[in-house]
Amino acid sequence: MASIESLDVRPIDAAHSDAVWPLSIEAGWNQNVADWRFMLGAGRGFGCVGPDGSWQASSLVLPLGQKLAWISMVLVTRDRRRGGVGTGLLKHCIEEVRSAGAVAGLDATELGRPIYLPLGFRDLYAIARWHFDDTRGAAISPPPGVSLRPLTAADLPRLALYDRPLTGMERPAILAHLALRQPSRAWIAEDVGKKIVGFVLGREGRMATSLGPAVADDEAIALALIAKAAESAPGPFIIDVPVAHRAVRAWLKGQGATTPRGYMRMTLGEAKGLGDPSHVFALAGPELG
């Protein structure tokens, strides 16, 4: 069993994006090179290489403000699994977060959760990943007094201010990246006074378009936004939704969506506002928080 001390942990930076991408392909994940390049530029990557110099394992710490950091992309090639490499990199990331005086957060799969619990992580709320091909029927109208429009670059400062108290995350760079990444999926909801009451973003992936984050004052607004983003261009789609949101779940079932896997949002310590999904109707994804 590998320990942190015995692992030859090396930094992974954005220049390594093409070289490390095969790790997520082998795992069957949806990230593309643009995802890796953004994450490694915005966060800190750590990994291990094999005798031939190819990357055999990866991990990532993505700051979401001064008090919170997201751990993700803990991947190990088949040849090096069950040797403690993944756990060693996870512990390395935890120490990185602790040394910065922050709380670590992550979205755990069913297989990952039993590893995180003994390390002190605690459950916040359950998430379901949904897959569907295309939307069926007419768009969903927003509630009276609410209008939807395409999001513009000028909206981004207000968007970050709206997002922070509802999600517990400080992520202006992530929101700006996603808004510019696939503009046809970026929509904003406003009330009659032009106050932001919700937004949705999306991005193309290796296998499907990822819808999210979707943050809103209430579920009716969020559902109108998600439907609008989905109808803007063809699928297939994936979307990660907290299981508490029944109306979104019912709409997804109506689109023929299936949910083959779930996640558990977890933290190592207390992160203010992160444990309440009341206004979080779709996540940015397990790799982005």
C-alpha cells in the first residue's frame, strides 16, 4: 500500500492537459481537453507517472474562495489500481487544502464514499446524475413576472454576486468560463425590476453536453431555465440534480431521462451555505463543484 511519502507526486499543469486526458477517457468520464485545461489552470493538479513518462494517476484541488476547495479528478490507470495510489493522492490533496486554511469538499460516487468517510468527510446531500437525449414538447414558461434572456459578458459580475450566497461558493472564474464556453446554453432569469432570480450554464463534453450549474430563487424558475438551455441545441445531455428537487426530477423523467449513478456531496469540515441545496437545481459537475 503506497503512502504519501513513498509516492512520487508531481504537479500537473495546463500544459499537460492533452497528456493527462486519457485518464478520464479510460474511466469513461465526460471531460474533454478544454475541461482539463481550465481546471489545471484554475486549480492545482497532482499526479504520478509511469516508467515511460506517461501519466498514470491524477488529482485536482480547485479553490472556490478562501475558505473552500474542491477535490476531484482522482484517477488511476487500471495497471496501478489497488496499490493505494489514489488514496495517497487524495490525502495529498487534503493536506494541500488544510495548509491553505480551507475546507475540502467533493462529490463522492457510491464506490468513493466508503473511502472518504473514514477520513472524516461527512454527508451533505444526495445527487442524481441524469442522462437524456433531447427535450420533448414545448418550452416551459417561467412564472409570471419573470423573463428569460441570453446571458451576456456584462452580466457576469452580477451573476457571481447572485451565485455566492445561494451556493456557498466563490466561483466567478468558473461562471465566466462556462458562460463563454457554450453561449447557447447560458440563460438568465430576471424579475420585472431586472433583478437576477436565476441562471443556467452548460458545456460540451466528450460524450454529452453537461447542463449546469442551474441556480434560482425557486424550482419553477430553475425548471424554465433548464428546459431553455436544453432546447437551445441538440443533446445528448447529462445533468446532476440534488434529489430533493421533485419537479425537476419529474420533468427529466418526462424527457425519458435515466439515472444510472448518484453522488453524495461531502465536506471535511464546515462550509457555510454548502449543505443547503434549496437554490441549487443542477451542479456544475463533480469536477467543478
